[in-house]
Amino acid sequence: MTLPAPGDKYCREFIFGWGMRKIVAMAALASALVSSAALAEAPTVTQCTQAYEVLDHLKHKAQGLEFQAAQEHRNGSDWYGLGNYAANFRAIDFDKRAQALADRFPDKFDAFTSITGQAIGSVKVVENMILEGPGLRLDALMAPEKIFSHQRGWFADAHACDVEFNLSPVLGAAPDTKALMDMVKAQIDRENKQKEDHLANLSDFQCTVRFGVAAQLSPANSPAQAAMAERYNAGLAKTMPSFGDMPPDRIKERLQGEAQDVATHLQSKSMTPQDLVDEVHACERRFGMSVSDLRVQN
């Protein structure tokens, strides 16, 4: 049985590196970078401006993706990656900070090193790091060594630069890998508990409507639709006494209203098809029915 799913300010193309990052040269641009090896030595001005430009592009890229997610009623904050865990990340204008350093130390820049070149260079760097935010949960559970492996060095560099050049507010130090793993696992546990509580607290009325919605979304005249319709009728028989002397038109209105509420959540993507399937299965168990093989069609 299957259930169909319901229906920058920048242009940057140059890679710079710091520490062990790969250095790629492009026409008319080059960057001579000195290893900061865990910042054993004080960061240079150009190393700092490069770090600021990378984080500036990361933030603007994340803002665009967050806006897109908001249009679909989804939370897009994961795109900020380590920016979600480093204090003052969203408050700092990193491009302005880079330009301020360049104005203070103009002798550190020439035809081969410039803020513009560094800004262009952040594109590829951010391409490598942008997926690390949404991938945090999987990495925390399966591959801890990958947790923000591209982002961590740049955040550490920018933090050290703020301290070195006495810039305020200082970008906060990012939590270590273990702390992030613990936070992610704790959040997953909280969400699982919330979902378990939600499923356990579905009423007979809500369950009946879920069966009806699943029947409507199943292929017409299919065994899947017949099975869900059977469950819907069984749910109605169970819930009718709770309506008492309510007029039939009022009962129909309540059923349709709840069904429309579910459909609205599905259309806005605040509820996923898998959420509906999980609710149907929980309701089947609640009513003592055999659990169907209802699933989301890929």
C-alpha cells in the first residue's frame, strides 16, 4: 500500500586557503598564504580578511537558503552551520570587518592580494561547507570526524583575528565536537519524545480523520483506499457516541474541518507525508487494528 507525496550580494569563484586548506589559482588572481597551524603564530592581516570574507559569504548563502525554506514553512536555520553555535555570528558584518582591516593596513595588500579577490575566493570554500549544517545530525551519529570539518578552521581563525586586532563584538569560540554531538543527541531525544507524546495523545476523532485523509490520498479504487476507508468507517462507529445529540450537519462540518486542517499542514509542509503515515499507524494500534503497510511513495 503506497501513499503518494502531496503535491549575493556576491559572485565568487576563487579558492583561498589557510592552514591545510587546498590552494587553487585562477587567472589574474593569486594568494600567498602562510600556514596558521592551530594559530601557533599570530594571524596576519590577509589571513584574517580571508577568514572574514569566507564567513561573510557563508552567512549570506545561509540567509538565502533560510528564506527559501521559510517560503515552504520549513526551518532553515541549519544552513548557518557553526554560526548557530558561535556567539555574535549573525550580528557581525564580516565583510565590513575585513574592509576595516584593509583600511588600517593598506600596505598588506597589492595587485595580487585584495579584499575583492578574497571575496571572490570564498565561493568554492563555502560550497564545501554549506551542507555541513543540515548534515550535522547524520555526522553526529555516523561520522563524528566530519562534524563541521570544513567550517571549524575558518571559525577558529576569525575568532583569533577578532582577539588579535581587538575587534568587537568578538566572534564566539565554537563548541568542540563532543559538545556538539551531545547537543544533537539531546535534541533528537527531545524531538522523539515530543513525537511519541503527540502520537499517544491523538484522539479517536483525530484518528478517524487521519484514516479518511489517507483514503483520499490513496489511488482511487485501490486496495489501499479500500483499507483506509474501512478504518475510517470503524473510527466513525467508535466516535459517533461522543457527538451525542449534535446535528449530522454539524458532525460533518467538524470532520471536514479537521480534514482540511490536516490537508493545510501537508500543503504547507509543516506536516510531511511520513508524519501522516506515522499517525495512521499509531491510530491503528490505538484502535487494536492490524498495522497496514501504508507508506510514502518515493
